[in-house]
Amino acid sequence: MSGRPPRAPKGRPERRRGRGRPEGGGAGSGSGTRSRPRPQVLSELGGDQVEGRRAVLELLTVGRRTVRRILLAEDQDPSVQLDRIEELAARLRVPVETVPRARLDAQARTEAPQGVLALARPLEPVPLEDLCRPGRGGTAPFLLVAAGITDPRNLGALLRSAECAGVTGVVLPRHRSARLSPTVAKTAAGAIEHLPFAVVGGVPSALHELRELGVWSIGLAGEAPQSLYDLPLGEGPVALVVGSEEKGLAHLVRRRCDAVAAIPQHGALPSLNVGVAGAVACFEVARQRAAAGAGTPASVPGARS
Amino acid sequence: MSGRPPRAPKGRPERRRGRGRPEGGGAGSGSGTRSRPRPQVLSELGGDQVEGRRAVLELLTVGRRTVRRILLAEDQDPSVQLDRIEELAARLRVPVETVPRARLDAQARTEAPQGVLALARPLEPVPLEDLCRPGRGGTAPFLLVAAGITDPRNLGALLRSAECAGVTGVVLPRHRSARLSPTVAKTAAGAIEHLPFAVVGGVPSALHELRELGVWSIGLAGEAPQSLYDLPLGEGPVALVVGSEEKGLAHLVRRRCDAVAAIPQHGALPSLNVGVAGAVACFEVARQRAAAGAGTPASVPGARS
């Protein structure tokens, strides 16, 4: 836990830089890119190629962004998910092309695209301050700061869990972090379609800005003496900060967190996987928020793959 | 939640069958297989080939079973983990062979063996009743029943999390479950070296037996009206039962659980990954046990990959 640091002068400009000006030059954020493939468009976030049945289904169902084209592999076994994908694509007038499996696999960037691949408008980041407003019904913001997760499977898995736990927004650093690549999108099983993302130049200054906006930040660090379970996470805006797979929280990130806490460990292994640690922490926040009546009402389903 | 079922006549014989008589004919459980490769030995559990740096390091460090041989890929960048593996191998007199990367990769059964592969005596299952005895310091048993997880990455990830949460034993069904394959071993990051495993012919009769032995079983089911957080999990022997990725808990398994509960969901996605749901549930048991003073004392580290 660190003292309240002096106000960082870079805080505000940072936020401005993050506002919808993707590195690739801003193309793709306007309209007019509808059903034309524009592979040269680079987004700060990614998300332009989505593979796997769940991820594509969620992309079409949520409808937050334009889907330009869907490729389906020939000769697939009947599947409720594939039927639903074709049905939604027809309704949304998204062109569907049936191609040989080999062609689909050649274009795929994940190991197992499950016979389906969608090309869509990339995801656009939102300004950090947008993530800090109360949600529908006055729900307090519940943010996840993925401060340097570079393995796309870890990031994707964490985003899926975070969405299920009721996280309302995600902060990603511009550098040294996985983007929303096809592997992230697939592992996230559609979570990227639901979550708003802010991209920040530096996590320390973003944490400073979060504090100014009334969000309490908690860094997860295995070696912290403070237990996560002893923190009051149930009320008010919170941001969980998860560090990199290899090095945990960077020194300055750790210093800028309002609290640093550990998930108590009871085994012989040195550490949890970063995605699982993040998930356990997200569900602890969710548990406390539900108990305090601050979270969204708990809903139905759970434990499947 | 089901009523107390009539005593299953198959309960006891089941347990006897599980007692150290692997499907491959029992070879490998005796001594004398020390440094000779015996690829024909099949174990009911597996674990005879371990890949990945953490998994091999844990295999050597724990020393629960004989390691016959280690293969290292040539021309690897210096690594503290590889140095430690060589050092431990020398101390334990395990032959280390340096081979071309291509040969190691050809023998590997995971995608990324990280330049190291160990051949070891397979893991031996223990009788179910052995898992139901109090641990050191009188710790109440805390079991995980992986009732039909077929994806090796899901099972491996769950075993790693379970070990970190203080699970004291794992129950696997003989059929329709992943074994402790190289992918499971690698994803589990060494957890398989610490956990005792029982292999059972049928999960329903195992749950019946657990009840007879005083273990309270809780099935995880997303659609259950009962919240996991409202159950008293902190005292006495408990077994968490996690179903398959696709179908969740089988009907009869569900009926035989003493309680069925959900992790409340707060997002739009239909469900958590099964390994994450299991991890969140394991850490909820750990949290309650620590609060009740029944668990092992919480120890240090946490959130890395």
C-alpha cells in the first residue's frame, strides 16, 4: 500500500490521448467500412478477426459492431451453434462464405477456429473517464486493469471470467499487453463484445486518474501481507489491478495502487495462474458487492466450459 | 439437493477395485523400474511423461516418484529453471540427455514442452477412503471430484488452482475424464506431484461412499437456485463436485450430491469456464475454512502465471 502520490501532471493529457485515436490512424472508427474487407486497418485494440463458435455467436448476438463477412468451413457436422450463426448472419445481412476447411484454417490465427471465422470492424477504445460513470441502475463501476498480461490465452480467459463476475470496464496499457487478437477473442468466448475497453499510455498515470475520479484501486500481488478478503470491496467504485505473468505488478504500478493485497494460498505451489487469480479476485468483489446490495442482481447460469 | 439415497451395494467393491491395480496390469507400481524406459507400462492415472519447466521442476523437487530420464533440448537460452532442473537431476542421479530440439519436440505430446521432457514412474491412485482421513494438524479433508472433465487444459488448470486453494485430494472417474497426460501435467504446473488421486468406477457410488465416510459433497451447477456463498463450507470434510465442460453434472451425480449450488453470475455471458468455476469455488471453500480456522494456515504467494 502506498501513500497518496502527488498529482501526476500527465494524468489529463493521457486521457485525451486515449480518446478514440487508434494507432492505425483512426480508420475503422467511422462508418463506411461496412462489408468491404480492409485488412490494412489497424486498431489500437484489435478484435477485427474473431474465431470460434461462441465468440462469433456473441459477436453477432450483441451487435455492437459491424460484421463484414463470415467464413464457414465446408462439411461440418450439424451444430446448433453453427445454425444460429447462419440464422443471425442472414438476419443482419452479413455475407457468409462457405470455404474448404484448409482455406479457413489458413486464414485462422487461432489453433482451433472450430470451422468459423468472422471479419468485423475493430473494437474502439473509450476514454478512461467513461468507464468511471455509474452503470444502469446506478451500479458502481467495477474495473479490471490488466497491467501487462501478454499471453493471449491468459488475457482472454481473464476477460471471460471478469465479464461473468460483473466487471463493467477494462483498462489495457498501450504497450506490453496482448491486444484483442483472435486468440484473445476466442478464449474470451464473446466477453469482448460486452466489455468496454480503455487503452492507456501508462498504467501508473491511469491509476492516478482513477483515483481522481473516485475509483479505489487494488493491486493483486501474491507476496502482499494484506489479504484480499479483509478489504471492503463491496461498496463504491473499485478497480482490480492484475500484473504480468512473469513479473507481477511493476514497481510504479504497485506504488500507485490504493491498496495491494494477496489471495491467501494454502498449497505447495508458488502461485496461481494470473487469469485464475484475477478471476478469483473478481468473484470476491462480486460476492461482496452482492452482499452489500451494490452489485447487479445475481443471475442464473454457471459452471460449464 | 437429493434425499439420502439407499446404500449402494456397489460402494465397497468399487473401492477395492480402485486400490492400486492400474489398467495396464499393475506394472510400474513396484520398484525396480528405476532408470529403464518402460513405455509399455500403462497407468490408470498417467503422469509418466511430464513436459514443461515448472512441471518437471516440481516433479524433481517433490520426489514422490522415480524419474527415469530427462531430455533437454540443445541450444536453449540460459534459464534459472533449467539450471535447477539439471542440478536436481544430478543430485537424484537421473540421467539427463541433451538432444536436438526437433527430437524433443517429436517425442513431446504438448504443444510447447519448453525444451524439457521427463519420463517418470506413473502416478498411482490411492483408495478413496485414504483421501477422507484428516491431514497433518488435523486438517479436515477438502476434496475435488472432477466428474467428467475431458479437456486436458481445463483439468490441468483446475488441478493447479485446487492445489493452491488447499485441496487435499482429487477424485477422477475411470471413464470419460482426461488422464494425467503431458498436457494436464504441464498445465497443472506441478500440482499433480502434490495431490493424491483416487480413481473411481462411478462418481455416484463414490459420492455415496464419501457420505458414509463423513464427507459433505457439493455439486457445482450454474442453474442451481442455491448460492455457493450461502453454504457453510468452512468446517468439516467437504468435496466439491465439478461436472463436464459440455453437460455439467450428470443427472445421477447431481442427485447424489448432498447440496447443489451455483456461483452467482453478474454478466451477460452464459457461463464461466469449468476450470475457473472450479477454482472460484475452491477458493470460496478456502476462504471459509480460513475464516473458521479449519484450513491450513494461509501462506504467502499469489498472482503470477
